[in-house]
Amino acid sequence: MIERLNPDVGNLPSSLLDSLGISQLVIAQGMVHWSGIIAAESDDQGFRVPSTDMAGQLTLILDKLDAMLASVGSDRTRIVAMTIYSTAIDDLSMALAEIYAPWVGEHRPALTSIGVTRLGLPQALLEVQGCALVPEQP
């Protein structure tokens, strides 16, 4: 069985994801896969990226990821792998050391970082996608 979800956790609105044919989370065979998360928030005027620096964007993304994982009964200790796409790859190492490493703690997933020229919103410096284990349901 495959379950496709767009949980309301302060990320992009379900209506937008639905119109684009995107599921934010897909659960299959004990794994939850999440689509790329950017540091965007939506309001009446559309979308905005509230932070212009790498650390601020990474913090917001990881907060959103925590909420998404919790919505399916998982958490950061169950993350298996992540991919980070960045338009400022040279600045990413410092943010990983300051923000990401303490966030993951001893539960270090496989991580790949890829430099790109642009993401879905021009102000976005990062996009994070990956997968985690979902606890077995009784």
C-alpha cells in the first residue's frame, strides 16, 4: 500500500501541491519519502522566504521536517538519507556544522549535498529531500 499525504505543517498549501500533482510525503513499505522542502511560507500575497541567510533557511526547513515526520509518527532519529540542493554550496558547510549536526545528533543519516544554480523560489538557498523509517502500526 502507498499513502500520499500533504500534511498541514506550515509548508506550502495542499491546494498548490495538489494542483502541481505533488505529494509532500509518500509512505511505502515502512518508509516515508518527503519532497523537497524549501524555507518558504505562504500568505495572502503568495509565497515568501522569511530568511535570506543559510542558517535561517536551514533552521526553518529542519523545523518543517520535524513537523512533517511527527505527522506520520516518525522523527529525525529515523531519517535514513537526505539530499540538500543549494544555490550557495560554499556557505553550506558552516550551516551544516552549526545547525544540522546538532539537530541530527548521534543519528546521522546518509547525506548528499549538490550545488545548483536556482531553486523553485529565487530567494531559496536550500531544498532538502529524503526518507525516513516509519514505526510499524499495530
